[in-house]
Amino acid sequence: MDKRSARRGYEGVVAVVPITVPYVRYSIRTAHWFLARVLAELIRASGIDKASIDGLCVSSFTLAPDTAIGLTQHLGVSPRWLDHIPLGGASGVVALRRAARAVQCGDAQVVACISGDTNHVDSFRLTLSNFSSFARDAVYPYGAGGPNASFAFLTANYMREFGLERADFGKLCVAQRDNALRYPQALFKRPLGLQEYLDARPIAEPLRLFDCVMPCAGAEGFLVMSADRARSLGLAAVQVLGTIERHNSYPDDPVQVRGGWAMDRDDLYAQAGRGPQDVDLMQAYDDYPVISLMQIEDLGFCQKGEGARFIREHSFTWDGNFPFNTSGGQLSVGQAGAAGGYLGMIEALRQLTDAAADRQVAKAQTALVSGFGMINFDRGLASGAALLGRA
Amino acid sequence: MTSPLTRPRRKNPVLRTRLPNLPPGGRSRVALGLTAAAALGRFELQCCRDCGKVQYPPSEACQVCLSERLQWREQSGAGELLAVTELAHSNDLFFRERLPWRLGMVRLDCAVTVVAHLHGDCAAAGARVRVEAVLDRSGQGVLIAMPDKETAHMADDPQLREFTCDPKYRKVLVTDGRTAVGQAIVHSLIRAGADLIWVGQSEPWKQFPGIEALRTLPQVSLVPLDLSDSEAVSELCAEIGGRVDIVINNAELHRPFGIAARAGIEAARAEMDINYFGLLRLAQGLGPALRARGADGQSSAVAWVNLLSIYALSNYPPHGTFSASKAAALSLAQCLRAEMRPAGVRVINVFPGPIDDEWNQTVLPPKVSAAALATAITRALQQGIEDVFPGDVAQEWLARWRDNPKALERELAG
């Protein structure tokens, strides 16, 4: 098979100014508030004026009844390129790749990619009960466990089929908590021990408390522009080396054990001209640890089914031999709705611009960001990944 | 293995009765195909008429060939349990009150993956199971994975009992004990483990065949009940209303003939007075009490059964006024179903073909025997079926009605 990608690269396009609007467990604000805050921060941190932002890309679950178009009036922007990406955990990667093409082709010069959600006391339940028509018809009436139940099935099946122990997943969760202790925005501030992980209260067996993300409110964002523009603004930039997205992959698999990454990873690495061995840190979508492992396998760090061995042989803290979810991941930071799909992207941008403070991965040149989203019925439909390089 | 139910202790009347909650009832219209089949006790999935693909969840187009020609077809439900979970947390009140709650992911042999409630006797992942469609307390069709083979006390599984209306250890009112059907229902309920059965008799001073046999049954309590007497109905409801778990309204008045063969409206009025207004009186008297007890522990108020007739679907002119009274009762029963739904109390409508009694003497067989009708009612309660069509005639008329109601009207006109 020809390993070269038939696709053009993203030469001359960069991502800059990773911004996080501080997370809170609950907020009385709306998604509009969080998205306004992140846009204001992007403008402040980049030093460009609002009128120069001619592209806008939005992801949010709680923006309803509005979408990106309504938001333009709220924010007083007049973009000539607008996108709304309802892909949950894959939003960050997909926003980047679409914005990069828009900039590369001249349809926009500066694209603000923003993602955020609020979390009222009852908004998570409301999101769940109307998440999708398949979920409303064929999942929510079954115990209304939400994604906990769906991931319990995927986790139980993975453990049975590939011989994993809860302690394997626990190792990932514990390492991420260590990372989170060095990330000021993380909502979880206490260390987590393996025994505490194992003994936590059951949520949906085999999942226990620390296997499940905590919904919260917050926002993330970054700008996409030409490398020249970034240079003239004096902004630390990150190169886009390669990207993929795939939706509803492997529909005939009885239960999900792989995602679209397995289909497209060769193309991803070919486009980037780098391989798994070149990756210095990985940011995966981690609403539950089983999906982290699925991404590690499907993106070529080990064979399918060898995840347990891979976990046992590696260390996942920021200073480990496989730096993974170095800001703590959603499991230790919190899941701010669609902003959860940006968390890894933002952290990768920080790592590659030496902005990761005391969790900085030494000599990080290449980062892999992976996204996964939308448990529509029995499996996650959206997957994507991006390879980023120090500019 | 399921542990058998035990007879509930006498309820402490001072304690607060838990109020009913419903499981999530929102569905897209296309998904109601599952509900329509489950109401009849069938498990059906969408099947593409063009490429044969079976699909789930229900959708508006075939996921393989995009055909819109989708047909609901009965499924065996056989499959393999892929994964099991036990919820210790739920976002919904109904389930929150019933935790832990077991769920399974099942790969059906027709190459479809489903999420299903899980009977407690289903073994670990990898086991063979049988998926059935049942109605939940919100009245919507849901899937439950059952053990491949019958197990002991299977019906007593607490999760399964949330879907069924099993008479075991429940208290039942049967509104008319005089008829062979009424007596057969009582005997069938006793075999099913009913705890107490109030049996109505409209004229308590009169003897009737079978009354002595009823009197000797320890579970039976004969009560005066004339559905045409508003005051008598209210009186009885006030007395037993707080304890009735299941109502079986089998009282009916049946006189042959249509319009021209009889002068005056007295017979028709009498039919309406029992078959329609009788139901209305009883529903006004007992409905509120049942609604209040929809979640009252192991033996909550759970079902209301109406003995209608297949003639309710389309008028059978030789029994024209009776048909009309049953059609009126059917319409009212739909109203009752809507009003009982917030409490999770199921309204079961029974549409027998001609019953083998004196009023159908001149109707040709096959006719439904009292025992067969009683068995069908008990089974509907045990399985949680909502619409029951006992007997070959009822089944055939139903098929003809579903196929083409206008054709059936012409055919019945003779």
C-alpha cells in the first residue's frame, strides 16, 4: 500500500493562543457567556482587533436554541466564514482541520475556533434525555444512565475480550490526576491513589466513580492563521502536520472495539511525514479510560488487544515515557461539554509553545491530539486526530 | 436465580405512600412501531422490503440501501449477551428509586445490536438470551433480555415485575361473578397467586350457578356491585378503593340485534348503561385510588382490564347495538388509559371473538370458552400486554381490520 498521502498538507498554517476560560462545576451563566469570554481572551492575548477575525467556528451543546449564526450577533462579529461543529469530543480536531483549510485557501484570514458550555444543576440530564433521536428512543429509557451506561458496555466488553483489569485503567486515571495537580484549571485538586480508584463507589459496573468524567462549565479556544501573520504578531505558533476525521466507522462491528483512527491512521502519519515513534506526547479524548486505550491502540502505539501490556510497560505522567493527557484530561480537569473536545488540543498547543509551566514535556516537538465523540446509540460515531509540530 | 416473592406484610397505613414516577416516555414517531408490537406481546423490528436488512433503532430509511419501504416484522429475539452493566446511578427518578438496575448489550442473531433491560437470571456476557419487547410503566415499548431457558420463579424477578402486571400477591376486583367468564377469571387468578379477589354480584339476594364454589374459596370476597347504580358503585369504591391493585371489569350486558329488528331503545340503553356508563362510573370511583398507588411497593396498583369485544373495532350488524356499546367503551378505555398513564397503571383492553355463552347461541363457532378467555386475561397481566384478542375469530377480524378496515365493514354487512 502506498503510504504517501494523496492529500495536500497544511503548509503555512498555524494554530496560536490557546485560551481556557476557567472551569466551574456549576454556573448560572449561559453558553453564550462562556463563548464571549473565550473570544474576548483570544483577542486580548493575540493583540488583534475583533474586526480582523473573519472566520468563526463554534462548538457547544448548551447554546440551543442558538447555533453559530445566532452567536455572531451576540458577539458582534461579521465573519465571512462560519462553521458550527456538533461533534462533541471530536470538535477540536475537526475545527482545526476545517479552519486550517479555510486559511490556507484564503476563504478566511483569522479563524477563531471556540468551544464552550455551561452547566446548570439540571442541564446534564436535559442534554442526555434529548441527546439524539436514537438515544431518546433506544438508550435513555433504559435506566437513563447516560454515557456511563454506554461506556460500561464498551469497557466490560473490552476487558472480557482483551483481558484487561480495572487496575490497568486505573493506572491511566491515576497518572492523569498527577498531571492535573500541575494544571491550575483542573477541578480535581487532590491526588488519586490506585487503591482509592479501585475502591470508589460503583456507578455502572465495571465503571466506578473515577472512571467517569464530571460535567462542568467552561470554554476553550484558539486562533488559526497563516504562519506569516502569527510571526508578525509575535505569537508562538504550532504547525498543523496532518489531520484525519471519520464518522460512523465500522458499523458492522457488534460492539465498538475500534474507531475511525484505525481506518485512517496511515494516512495521518503519511500526511505528516512522521510516525508513532515521533510522537512526544499524546492528548486523547478521555471521558472514560477505555476510550483512551482505544485511541492508543488505533493510532498505532500497539496492536489491538495489546493495550494492557502497553499500559503496564509505560508511564503516563508529564515526565513519563509516554506523556499522556498532560493537563489531567477530562477525567481530572472536568468535562465542560463540547469544550472537552478542545481540552487536548489546547494542552498540545501549550506544550509545543513551552507554555505548560511545571508540567512541560521536555523537548516536545510533535504532539498527537485525538478526538472522539457522540455516543449516538451504542457507540461513538465521530473520531479525528491531528499531528502538531513545533513551528 | 430469582428468589420467589413472599407475601407482602400488611401495609402500615400511617406511612407515606410513595408517589408514582414514570420512566422516560419520549419517543420519535417511527420508534412507536416497537410500542405497537409490544402492546400485542410481539417483538418486531424494522425490516427493509428491498434488501432484507433488519435494523434498530428504528429509522426513516434503510441504513444499507436507503429504501423507505420498511416493514415491522416479528423477530425471534434470540441473541448473545455481549456485555452487562449494573447501574448504581441514574439521571431519572423512576430508575433512581429502583437501583441497582441491570442492563445488557445484546447482539441479536439478525445482526443487530440492542441495549436491553436485563432479567436477573441472565448469565454473564457470552450467554445466549432471548430479547422480548414489553411495555414499560410509561406505556412505551422497551426491550428486555430474558434467559434463554425458563428458570425457577422467573416472573418474580423484581426488574421484570416493573414491566408486567402479575397478579401474584395482588388484590383484584372482578366486577361480575355471575357469569361463567367471571368465575373462570376468578379461578385463573387464584392459580396465578392472587392474594384477594373481590367478586361483584349485581343482585346479592339472588343465587346463581357457581356461587357456592366461589364462596368456598378463601381468597374470594363476594361484594355487592351493580355498575348501573352510581351510588352502589361509589359505596364499594370507597370501601375497597385503597386496596385494589387490579380491576377486571368483565360486567357486560349483551342483547342481540341491530336497529330494525327491535322497537324502542330500552335494550340499547341498558347495554350502554352497563357497558359504557358502568365503566365510566367505576373509573370515576376507582381511578383516583389506583392512580395514587401506582408505585406502592411490591404489590402496587398495576392494571385495569376491560372486557370489550372484537365487535368494538367494527360494527357487527346482527349484534349492532352491543357492538356500538363496546365501541363506546373502547373509546372511553383509551381515555382511561391516558388518565392512568401518569401513575404507570396499565389499561388492558380485551377484544374476544364471540364468547360461548347464551347470547351468542346462534353465532357459528369457533367461539371463545370462558376458560380460554380467563387464561388470556391472566396471561396478559403476567406478560404486561395491553391489547388482547383471544380466539380465532378475534385474531382473524383483527388481521382483516388492520389490513383494510373498509373491507371488513363490507364483509360484516353480510
